[in-house]
Amino acid sequence: MDLDLQGNIQRFTLPEIFQLIASGRKSGTLGIQRDDSIVMVYLKDGEVIYGYGPRQTFHLGKLLRDRGVINEAQLDKAIKEQAQNNNSKRLGEILITHQYIDRADLEKVVKNQVEELLYSLLSWETGSFKFYEGQFPTDEEILVKISVENIILEGLRRVDEKNMVAETFPDLKAVYTISAAQAGRSRDVAMEATEWNLMALVDGHRSLEQVCKISSFDRDETLIKLARLSLAGLITKTERKPDMQNVNLEKMVNRLANLFEDYITVKSPVHNNRLVDREITKTIVEGVE
């Protein structure tokens, strides 16, 4: 990666930009602008450690109040004191000084504040970005540690899913595989059980179409979940062709499973069971051939 990665969101999506920085284990500030809204995201060794947007609505005091950590009177008093000091003191620092909150309360809310800001970013379809390697505009007292993959997965659960699938998978005959972790960087990914189960089907031999056919979800839901995994960098496209022999084997196994179920549940005379016997034998022979 160049020292200054920059461009527009129409050419590079924000998930792709975050993936580039994370895979390179880069440290610095990612500035993102759309119209007059500017967001700054701090990253260290590829992990998000802070973020702020002056025009964003995720106000620290409001988050603390909404969660019942402080009340309206305490928030008003802290805001007035901050104004009297010409905003030279941070709101969190004032609240801690008055013992309205402790540091653990502040760290939890700051993390949530940064997460919500990043989730909102992933819905941006226009704008520009620039990465300033090794530069941090402010010296923050409260820092967090957030996995880029987790941010992408959760953020994409909140965007237009149909457009996301169409843009991510232009060719459903493509074969995908699980991405290898970058050297020296562990991935602390909080995935849902359904996502783990689906990712197990992405074996580097099946096409996306084939995965859809054997998935326990319907086609649309399967593609939505796969698109999230791809944009989070957890699965990646290969140059392989689909393994048709593997597909034929799966069809045979599924047909055998259905025939055995018929065999077990059939309640008609014995000659019907013999018919099922012949069908089972036929399926096995065809599979071997």
C-alpha cells in the first residue's frame, strides 16, 4: 500500500478500504468526507482504536444519558462547565471528576460511540477518502480496540442487501474459499452460528450457485450472508472452476438420503420396499460409474 491511500468511494468501497489497511497492519488516520460531513478513524496495526465525526449525532453525553449512566441534570451541569472552560476539558473527564461515571463506564460508551459511527459509514455510497499513515490529529485519552472484520459484518447487516449482493457477486459461477489470516495479525471475529455453518460450505471447490443449492437457507439469504463474509475479507474468490464431480456426489448422497427415508417410513406391502431397494441400488451404481 502507498503511504497515502486516497480516492473516491465510488471506485473503492469502504469495506475494501478498511480491509486494505487491516491486511497491511497499518497505523494512521483514515479521513472520509461526504459533502460537509467529515469522519476521522484512527487505526493501529490494522485495528480501529478511535473515531469521531464533528457533524455526527453520536454525542457521548447523550449516549451516557440514554443508557441511564447519568441523568439529565448531571449532563447539563457537565456541559455548562465544559462551555465555561471554552471546551478545553473533555466531557468525559468532567463527568469522571464529579464521580458521575467511572472509567469503565466511559470506555464502554466510547466503544459503542465509535462502533455506531463506523456502522453508519458503511451506508455511504459517495464521498472521498485519504489515509494518513502514522498520523493522529489528536491525542485521545480513551482508546478502544475494534476488529475491522466485526465492524464490516455488523455494518453490512444494516445496508441495502440486494444492491450489496449484486455488486459483490457479479458472477455466481465463481468459486470462493476461506481467506487465510494475514501474517502477524490475529482476527478476533464475532460471527453468528449461521455464518460459521455457511462459511464451512465455502471449500474452494464449489461455486456460489452450488453453495446456494446445498445451503440450509433460501437462495437470497445465502447470498446476503456470503456477500457479508466476502466484504469482511473472510472468504475470497479463487481462479478455480467448480468441481462438478463433487456436485454429482452430493446429488447422489441427497437422493440416497431421501430413498432411505422412504424405505424406513413406507407402510405398504413388502413388494414396495423391494422397489425402494432397487432404486437405492440403482443410485449407488450410477454414482460409482
